[in-house]
Amino acid sequence: MILNILISIFGGVIAGMVTGFTPGIHINLIAATTVATAPTLLKYTDTLNLVTFILAMSVTHTFLDTIPATFLGVPEADTALAVLPAHRMVQEGNGIEAVQLTVIGSLIGLISATLLLIPMVYAVEKGYPFVQQHIGAILIGASAIVIYKEKRKRLWALTIFFMAGALGMAVTTMPKLTQPLFPLLSGLFGVSNLVISLKNRTTLPKQKKVNLQIRKREVSKAITGGMAAATLSGFLPGLGAAQAAIIATSMFRKITEKGYLVVIGAINTIIMVISVIALYTIDKARNGSIVAIAELLEMFNKEYLVMSVAVMLIAGGLATVVAIKSAPVFAKLIEKVSYKKLSLSIILILTIMTMILSGWVGFVVLVTATALGIIPSVRGIGKNHLMGCLLIPVIFFFLQG
């Protein structure tokens, strides 16, 4: 039995490497495929091994998905905000360090969530009714704080926030648009960054191998904020890692670029732990992987909760090694390619993937989002205000509910 579980963990880690390193291939797709083929798979294995596979894959993905976001500037919903400082660090020759920061955040976040498992179970169970009633106000307050921090350009920040929100509302309610977030986020955070880099004739310096240096206080602050925000995100529908990052960063008057990347890494991984806790305490599945697990299991009891956390710890340890070893490989690959050719190739690939996933309507969304994504760079304000594209639809959802 133990051998089968270990094999399932290794299989999940390999699957997580595929989804993490390959933009556009999401863990939800693999999880859904696993459930769809379960009748056949169960002839050769059992339900526990399938659940183990999905958990290991999901956690591994949270450790690795920032690598293409860092070196290629290709975002997913969970890594959109990481693209901004991480890609900037790549342009300064510090891409490997950027990956290390997100991985440290993921690992410490996973360990912290495990150590605080019992208090978090209690917090989710008792806090869910209250938070559910006030999450709209919490998001409005967090967004207002982030906009207020712009100081002299608050009007522009507010304008960009609402423009992105309007685009997000339009895109997420289009009935014939499949995979709406792919062209939306690729345009706002991916293609727009690449276009600006091409305009500025950016060249990538040699990526330096450095000993990671970040103050313990900064890490503690990042993990604390990440834990609080991820707890909200993990058991509330529609509240993802990106929205949680806005909440986390608004909790502090100032957070460094390095601390910011630690927050992003921590939130992505902690949310997986919280999602498992939510399935156990309030019987709610908050992401595709957990939905798949809920469909495979008749009841998610205490034994499954403990087993799930153990699986995630093992997978997280393996994923840490994979991420740390993979970052220099990605760095060497991009050093060998002309940055102009690389940027144009990524834009072409994103365009083709948009056409395949979302059709001509998606292409229009991609172009529109790219145009909007360029404005913050031109006006000198933070691109995090573009997260209005996800925040405003979620705020409306909770205020209407």
C-alpha cells in the first residue's frame, strides 16, 4: 500500500511538472481527465492512489508555475501578479533569485499551514459564515488601500482598476467565449509586457547564480499576510490567489519586491491546503482538483485530511528540489536566444493558443487586454491595478449574493 502511494506521489509530481512548465495546460484539465477515466483506472489501482496522484500534482504545480511566468512572462490567474516583479528581476539578471523567492514562499507556506492545521480547521469551520457575508467589503477595502498607495497618481490607478474591471465583467459573461481568462490575463500581463520590452529594445543580461538573501522579518511578514489572505481564498468561491495577493499586500504599509514574491509563492500553495481543509470542515470544493477529489470519494474524513497533508508535504519537498534545479536550466535557455526573437515567439504562441482555446472572440479580447495592459507602463503606475479584471467581478458576485 505504501509503495503504491509513493508511486502515485511520484506520478503526481511528474504530472505537476508538465502542467507547471507548460503554459495553458492546467491541473484542472488533468484532474478532470483522471475522474472521467476513473472507471477504467480503478481496474488497475484504487481510489486512494488516484486522490494521492491529484494532490501531488496540484501541489507540485503551485511550486513550478512561476518558472514560465518568470522567464517567459506568461501568466496564469494564480501567477499574474508574480509576472511583474519576477520578469523585471529577469531583466536585471536576477531571474534565478526570483524563482527561489517564490519557491521559498511555497515551501514555508506549506510547512506553516501544516503546523497550524488544527487552528486552521477551527478557523474555517467557525469563520466561514461571517466572512462569507463580508467578503465583498473586505475586497473593496483591500482594493482601496492598494489604489491609495499610488499617492500622486491615484486617479489613474482608479481609472485603470475600473477599466480592467469592466473588461473582466464583459469577458467573464460572454456566453460563447471558452477559457476567457487565458486571453484576458495573457493580454494584460503577458503580451503587454513583451510589447513594452520590444519597444524599449530590452536585452537580457546573463542570469546570476546568487545565494538567496532576504531578511527573516520580511519572510515572516510575507508568510503571515499570505496565510491570512489564503485562508479567505481557500474556502470562498471566486476568490483566487490573485485576489488573495491583493488582500495580503494591502495588510502592510510597505513590502519589498522580494517579500512580494514570497507572498505570491506562499499563497498559491497555502490555498491548496486550505481547500482540503474546506472540503473536510464545510464540505465545499473550491478548485478543480478538490472537485475531482470530492467526486472520487464518498466522504472526506479526518483520516483523508491527515493523509492529504502528508502527501502534500512529500510532494512539496520533491517540487522544491525540481524548482531549484530547473531555474538555472530555464535561465541558460533564454540566454542562448535573442530576446527580441524570444518575445516575438511568445507573442505568436500566445496568439495561436488564444485562437485555439477561445477563437476569434478571444483574439479580440487579447488585443484589447494588451492595449489596456500597456497604459500603466506608459503612465508610470503599478500594473497590479489591472487585477480589477478579476476583483470587480468577484466583488459584484458577493455583493449580489
